[in-house]
Amino acid sequence: MRNINVLVKNLGNGIKNIKINDPKTYNSLSFATLKSLLNTFKKLDKDSSTKVIILEGVGKGFSAGHNLKEVRSLKKRSKYLKLFNLCSKVMIQIVEGRKPVIAKVHGAAYAAGCQLVASCDLAYSTNDSMFATPGVNIGLFCSTPMVAVSRKVTRKKMMKMLLTGEPIKANYAKEIGLINDYYSKSKLNSEVLKVAKTIASKSNLTIKIGKQAFYKQLEMPLRKAYSYTSKMMTLNMMAMDAKEGISAFLEKRKPKWKNK
């Protein structure tokens, strides 16, 4: 049975749109929604026609995080662990997947919803969007959300969000590196599509190699990072698209990507 909590739409130019469709719970990340998101990201990652993924929420906002009614009903340690492990798998899939993922945010992105934004490669929001890791307010520290957010935001600023639970506005979220930019509601869609189309116009293979290398080298010491990226640059250079791209640049023409 198809889970309607997650909708997928083809926007053309190799751009796919994923919508979290559970507005009654403010697009909470329930077991059902997380499973559907994981399956959807895996499917699009294997789809050769997909070049860029845009992720957004239906209704009043992006996502309020975990479904607290569901969380309260679990009771058993094993079920809590299953939920948080599943959520982590979704975040890891976004990061380790080959396709760039852009978060398109409106309204609130709280707790695991904020984690979802931070896990995406790029993030844009409306100018009235709010972001928070408010778990401390209900006695549940945002430990898994902080994994993603602390990899985008500096420690002192991250700790303030975690320790106070206070929401931050879009302009401050941009300032601290949680999002790339923010726009009026009327402009957000066109601006996100503009970025997505630009990325989609590049070589799929090059983007795949580059995304993988970016996240892997971040976890390495300096010398190891240079050694690893030198190998990745060499691997990239051996591809047909690198040869075509260099030739096209020197010959002052548009490249014809083969994604090989």
C-alpha cells in the first residue's frame, strides 16, 4: 500500500520534489513517514533520470520533528531505539546518497525537522521560517538532531540552541550556516528551482563524485584529506565528462555530458 505521507513529483530537468504530506501533525516524522522517506530517497538515488531532489513540507510548515503522541505510546526501550535508528538512517541516506538534496523550508523546522534541514546539502527558507532544537523544554535533549546541526553550526551557537530550546529566525539561521539563504514566500520556489536547475545542468557523475568526497574528507585529518581527495580528483579526471568539460571550456562551447 502506498504511503501518502510522502509525495513525489517530477518537476522536469531531472528535478524531483519530495513533499512530507502529514499537515495534521505538522509533518511529524512518524515511523510511517520515516520509512516512506527512506524508501523514497533510496529509490531516487538509484534513478538515473533524477539529478536533484527538493524536499519540503505540506501545510503550515516544514516539520515539527518526531510525533510525540507516537513517541509516548512506544514505552519499550527497543521501540525507542528502533525509531531513533530509523530516523538516523534517513539522515545518513541523504548525506551519503549520490543526488544533491535541497531543503525548501516554510514555517517551522523543529527538533528532527531541523535535523532534516541540516542533513540536506543545501537549504533555503521563507524569511519568516523558524528553526529550533527544543527537546530540552520537554525533558528530551535533542541528541540525534544535534549530530546533523552541529556539523553545520559552530559549537557555541549550537549549544545555545540545545540548552535553551529557543527558536531562531531565518536571518540568524543563515548567519550561522544552517541555511544558505531566505526569501519572501512568493520568491522561494523560483529561487530554489533556479539553484536546482543550475546543479542539474552539470555532469551527474561529477556531482556524485564530488558530493561523496566532500562529506568524507570533512571527517579526516588534513594530510589524509588531501591524499583522499587527490585520488578522487584522479578518478574524476579519468572520466569522459572531465575530458569533455575541459575540451568544451578550451573550445569555448557548451559541454555535452555523457555522465560517464
